[in-house]
Amino acid sequence: MATPTFPTVGTYMVMDSYQEETNPGVTEFETERGPSLMRVSEHRPIQSVQVSVEFHSLQASEAFRNWYWNAVKRVGRFLWLDPRLQGATRLVWFKGGSMGTEVPLNSEFTYFRRTFTLEYVR
């Protein structure tokens, strides 16, 4: 089965909400005296990326929902075009299987913004 790809038709990434966080994969041990000791506990830590996308139509929003439920099946991995790497794709998944929250941006419910967190292995 082919790996699903993040939908781009009718979807626009909002760069002012783009945030990255790295789990350093370090375990810290308290000592009786002096600074804590640390050691690397994960050699391939998880990178988290918070993303907001805008849908400029109800159809685009519904297409995203259908893709999430039917192609990714909430917990699957998919290919995502990382805007920071100018065209490189990453194999990512939704953090906790959550497609985040969607907020209507107008009273006609034709323009939406959805914010969610993606994760991948560094």
C-alpha cells in the first residue's frame, strides 16, 4: 500500500504559527552534590512541529477530514512537504492521532484554520 501524502489542494500553510520542538532524548539523574548527571537515552529523538493550515472552502476542509479518516486512519504515517527544507518530504504522523482543532474564520463557515502537531523521528 502506498504511503499517503498530505493534501495540498485548497490547503494553505500559515507560517506565522509554525513552531518546532525537539525532544533531546536525555535522561537526567540527580546527585547528592553538584550538578545533575545526564546521559543520552534516545539516539533518534522525536521532533514535533506545530502547524496551522487554512482551508479556503468547505469542500477543502471536508476533503482534509476524509483524507484523515480514510487514508491516514488517524494513526498512520504520511508524507509531508516540510516548508523549512524547501521541497524535502518527511515521513510524519499526527501527535496522539489528533487532527487538532478547526476554527471557522468567517460566519458563513467557508474559511477555516486548523492547528495540529506533527511528529517525526530525527
